[in-house]
Amino acid sequence: MKYLLMLYANEKVGTKIPPAEMNKFMDKMYAYEATLTKAGVHIANAALQPTWTAKTINLDDGELKVHDGPYAETKEQFGGYYMIDCPDMDAAVSWAAQCPAATWGRIEIRPYNEYSRE
């Protein structure tokens, strides 16, 4: 089954991390990706640009409204993800627990819904 590991952290705090310290952290993230790949569970991952680069849209009485930034005000922002394929939620939790991002933010684990027209 596929699971999405959604990485949340306070992006304002992240912008204050010195580059040398961030590089060390990113080395841990690259090592985590390599571990997932070696185990055969890695499908994809990506980092997102900061929320201030985002747009949110909605239809209001049939008119498209475009807003700057994310819709919800939160202390932590969705900053990236990993998609993994493993047998069950217990395995997904185990993989998420190994992610270095868990040390400075939260990781939401959600089963991926695969739809079929068959």
C-alpha cells in the first residue's frame, strides 16, 4: 500500500537556520532517501517552496478567487513529502519515525487512495 509522509515544520524558524547547519541536516535527509530506496519502499519525494510563494483558489458564486499564500493560518507549514510503498500503516509509521524531519517538525502519514475506473 502507498503512503504519503507529509512533512510539516515552522518555515520561519527554518529560514533562520545557518547554512552550514542546514547542509548537515539535508545530508541526513539525503541519507534517509537512500535508505528508503535501498529498502525498495521509496516512490517519490519533493520539497515545496515557502508558503509565501503559494496561491489558493476557490469558486465564490461562480467567480474564481485567487488568494496569496495558503488558505489556513498555522504554526507549521506543509514543506515537503515522501511517498512510500509498504505493507501496512505500522510499517509506514516505522519508516516515518526514521525521517530526520521528525526531529524539528511533524510528519502526517496518510494512506494513498488509488482509484480505478474498472
